[in-house]
Amino acid sequence: MANDPVRVGVLFSTSGATSTIGCSQLQGTLLAIQEVNDAGGVDGRELVPVIYDAQSDPAVYAALAERLIVQDRVNVLFGCYMSSSRKAVLPIVERWNKLLFYPTIYEGFEFSSNIIYTGAAPNQNSVQLAEFMTSNFGARVYLVGSDYIFPYESNRIMGELVLQRQGSDKVGERYVPLNASAAHFKPILDDIRAKQPDFIFSTVVGDSTATFYRAYAEAGLDPKRMPIASLTTSEAEISQMGNEVAAGHFTAAPYFQSIQSAQNVLTLERFRRMFGQDAVPNMCWEAAYFQLHIFANAFRQAGSDEIVDILPHILGSEFDAPQGRVRIDTTNHHTCLYPRIGVVNSQGKFTIVREATRAVHPDPYLVTHSLGDWTTALTSLEL
Ligand code: ACM
């Protein structure tokens, strides 16, 4: 009916190994839904989130995605953090011909006509991070990751990028379980100390990120000489490990809280009013926020949220996100984003040390391995 509310599926993990980042993705989604509804909904139709906790478990993601589609009758889902969860939901949205918006940095090398990917692909973070770390620290890298697909693939890509450089070497590659404890990291840190890489590339995700960085600090290693570089360690993980432990380590991402744009400042203000000071905006929060607005705008134009109607209005659409003006690519369903590199400062925020001057086109299959428009050092690096 013309003014009936519209249910949308919201499927993140508010419990389990990735619950801190999952909670922030949920909050980013709910902020945008509130903004859409405050502005009168989509042509007078209120958006009503149907929210489930997927417990950081790919099998639960799959079951709940099916439930959202079959029982709750949603046409569009917003969700997933770990790539293993997206891989579990992908065949379900394809089978029912529904749409998943996925707000997370991931390893690339995937396309589904039923998914919109709004986090960074490897040509929007790994390529820049490899160039930055090898230029500033050297090309002997040690790879440490959680035991699932995103770390395997991201480490493969980082290894390939680093091995193109002079004097490069992959001196170690280790994996730990998602619920890894300090005891899992101890032998790895002993090995790192023995091998003395120039930098560590971490694809550890979720709660064990804090455990890893703490174990690194306790091992007495020095970020000035051998920092950790990551694609996933965000303000959310820093809030878990503490500012002192995080300081001096690097992350590549399209969004950091410290971006000074008016759009970011206003969005953070609205977010703080809704969720208070303790919530931690981060790259996945921002993607969750802007993708909901992209959906709502396309829904308004299409007059329907059925995939056949709405998809043509999503593809090619743009939005003034906190990171800058983003655009959904028409051919590969990924997003034009702004690569940035930040180093954690003593306040637990990222000082942005490099940033693209224009949005970089997504190249999820790394056809070009290029640096895109990666020319301007906004801040000189002071280590
Ligand atoms: C991830 O698994 N895409 C962080």
C-alpha cells in the first residue's frame, strides 16, 4: 500500500568474535534509517529494520538471511562483516533474487549481481598500504592473520605487492583462530623477534586484534622500528586494546573519525546524539551509514525496493558520505572510495598521513595493481 511501512533486513553480529565492529555497523545503519524516517521516510513510507544477531557465525548468517527473506519478506538486507559470512549469505540472496548491501572492507575477487559492496577493495587499501610501508619501513614483511578466507586472500595480495619491491622478502606467514588468546600469539611474536621484519601485516580480525596488539606491546616490540600495518584495525578495535597499545601502528581505510569534512563532523554529531559518547565510528560504521542512504535514494526514484526495479537506480548513484562523495560502480557493484592511511596517535585516533585527492575506482580483481590518484601527501610523516 502507498503509505505502508517497509521492512528491511539488518543482519550484523552483536555477539561473538566480531561483535564490537558488528555493533558499530548496526548503529551506522540505524542512524541512517532514523535520518530517512525523520525526513518523512521514502515517499511517506517508514523504513522498519528487522534486526537479528548473527553471532559472528556464518551458518547463523545463512539461516537468518533465509528467514529475513522467507518469513519477514524483506527485499533488501544490510549486513555481514567477515567474508565467510558474506560467502554464506551470497547463495541465499542469489537463490531468492534479493539484494545484500555489504559495508565491509574485503579481499576482492568476487562479483554477485545481488550484492552491492561498499567497503574498500584491495586496489583501494592494500596497494596504497604496500607502497607506503615499503617506502617508509622496508620490504621484509611478516604476515599474521585470523584463520579464514579474508586473511588468506589479503595476505596473498599483500605478499604479491610487497614482493615487487627491491630487497623484499616474505619472512613469515601465520594464522590464529578467531578466538585466539595471548598464548597463540606468543610463539608468533618470538618468531617475529627472531626474523626482524621491516613491518608486520596483520589481517587478524575481531576481538583477538586487541589481544595481538597487546601481546606485541608486552613482547617489548617497537612500532617506530617494526610497526603493524592493517586493513581492519579501526577505532573500534583501538577502543578494545587501549590507546597506548595502538599508538604508532598503521591502518589503510577510506574513513577515519578524524576526517575534518563538514559532512563527517555533522554526521558524528548526529550519531553522538543518538548513541552517546562511547560508541565508536569507524570505516565499517561509515559504509553501513552511507549505503543505507544510497538505498533510500534509489528506492525513492524506483518507487519499489524489488531488485529489478531498484538496481538500475543504485548503480551509478552517488552520495556525500563522511569520507567524501562516493559512487556505486555500474559494472562491478563496488564503490568509488578515498584511500587513506592513518597512524594511531596518543588519543587513540588516526592521524591521516596520506590521502587520495579523488575517489579511486574499485578494481576488485586487481587488474591494474595501480596506485590510482595517490599523489598527495597531506601531512608529512613524523615518526
Ligand atoms: C572481512 O572478513 N572482510 C573483514
